[in-house]
Amino acid sequence: MVRLTCVAASLAVVPLLFACSAGAGDPDPEPSSPDLEEAAVTSEYWTPEPGTDWQWQLIGEVDTSIDVPVYDIDGFENDAAVVEELHERDVRVICYISVGAWEDFRPDADEFPEEVLGGPNGWPGERWLDIRAVDVLEPIMAERFDMCADKGFDAIEPDNVDGYANETGFDLTAEDQLVFNRMIANLAHERGLSIGLKNDLDQIPELVDDFDFAVNEQCAQYDECEALTPFIDAGKAVFHVEYELTTEEFCPVTVPLGLSSLLKNYDLDAWRETCPAAV
């Protein structure tokens, strides 16, 4: 559930996969940037730690000056230069892609057959997808993830992965969603990309092992933040935003839980407010 518009980038020099250990007698691995190597050593993919600061901007020219280790930006609207610029500052970059809803403004919109398009999801020009049509959607999403990889992104933020809990126009089940979400996670991992679970709180216990971090909207407003603790317990960041509460209202709840919390505008422009250091 988001709007978009930005600028991106490609960088093959940023290491995406991490060896857990070197075998006896193996040559020492090449040194790598400690700032880019904050991933959990037990994971094959970049796994940001709980409490990692971040910036989320999906509309407008990306403000690359914010001093944070992680950016989440629109994958279509940004070219490789933005990703490269951020990589030069040892910043990891997440590629926002809607996977569970069709957007009429995307360049590949015509690739989606009418039969997989459902009801509106509340945003102009967007409709839910029939996630049961894996044979149709998987190659389209694979091409989108290829785009993210080619531009040098480090990870995917797949949006609209909880259609089964919404009025989509299709009779979707929780099992349908699990199958689809795991397919999406596998597509990212096959390309060396990390991937986050977006919202879908009820399925976190089943999916926490398949995803490398979480992205959440408004868990404090709806008193749902405790549901995200499996990610924190697994040593995986929860990138969290609120839109309607003040930082004074939600930070005392989310910071002790280990969430990486921001106050943002609904259109997800560059503006952000972080939690006070004293919380």
C-alpha cells in the first residue's frame, strides 16, 4: 500500500553473499567493508540487525544525503546511478516492488492478463492480483527482480503480500498466501538478493525463516507490534513506520521491542522523523 516516484542504481562491486566461515587451509578471504558487512554471519544473505536505522522514500528524487545505513526506494523509478551513489557511502539499498497488486502506471502493466486482476486495493490505478496464478505471476516477478539485481540493489521489499486478508475479488486462503510469499522469497534469494516480509503479521511465525527482515506499517497504531518479535528474536531488523501517531506516542512502545521506527508522511517522500535517543 504505497505510492511512488524516485531515481536508482547498479553496483556489482557490493558483495551480496557472505561465507559463514573459511575452511581449514583455505586462503584468507578478500577483505570487505565492515559497514556493508553488518549481516548476520549465519545467513547466506544480507540480514540487517534489529535497530538498524533506515530511510524509506518512494516519491520524488531520492535525497541521498541522509546518514543512515539502509535506504528503501522504488525499483522502477530509480536507475543504477542512485544505488551506486548510496553504495559509495556503504549504504545498503532495498528495491520496492509491488508483487501482490497490479499498477497501471508500470512499464510492464500489459503483461498481466485481465483474469488475474481483481478489485481495487485502495490506491489509484492499483488492483489486487490473483496470487493463485503462480504460473502467470512468477515469470513477471522474476523479470522485475532481475531488474532490481541488474541495477545493483541489495534486497527486495515486496508489497501487498497479504491479499488473503483483504477484499481482493478472489477467494484467497492463508495457504495460497504462504505458497505465493515463499515463491517470492525464493525468487529474490535465487538472485542473491535479501528480501523482507511486508506486513502480513498473522503469518510471521510461518514465514520468519524465509525472509531476511520485515517491513511494517502502523503496528503501534493498531497495537500489533508484539507480533513482529519473531524477527527481532531471529536477529533480523524490523523496519517500521507510523503515519498518524507522534514519535512521543509510538517510540516508547517500538524502540524497547527493537524496531527501527520512523514517522513518515503517507506519500513516503523524503521527510522523516526518528525516535529520540533518550527513548
